[in-house]
Amino acid sequence: MDFSKNRGLVFGAIKHIEAVSKNDLLLDLLSEEALKTSEIEEEDLNIESVQSAIKRNVGFTIDNKKIAPAELHISEMIVDLYKSISKHLHAHN
């Protein structure tokens, strides 16, 4: 299933989950998509670094952990996609 379909299916369910669980679910969804995308490009990314970068990009944490450029780039791309889809979905509700 592609990212937009995954996002759409999860979107309604997220409203019924506690805030901490929402963050975990979002992190898992975005991380999984980032890793799948990197596999297509035949890149082998570190899951912990990808998750740290995603957390930083969505504002969950602010840490000084060094993140490799590949993990940082894919996280920025996936978070940007998530935010643009969210804006589009909210605009039509």
C-alpha cells in the first residue's frame, strides 16, 4: 500500500488514540515509509537515525544527535510529504 493510502487509513484512527500513542504511530508510519523508499533507491539506512531525524523534523524532540545526510534527507522528504497530505486532507474537510 502506498503512503497516501496508508495515511488515509490511519488518519481517522489517530483521532481516537492518546497523544503519546499518536506520536508513536506517526513515527512508525513515517519511518516505515522512509525505509521502503530508501530500499527502492537501494540505500541501507539506519532506523534509529531515520527515527531521530523524523522526530526532529516533526518537532517531537530537539537533540544534538549527529544524523547522516542520507537519513536526514529521507526524513525531510517524508515529513514534507506527510505535512502536504495533511494540509490537503484538512482543506477538503
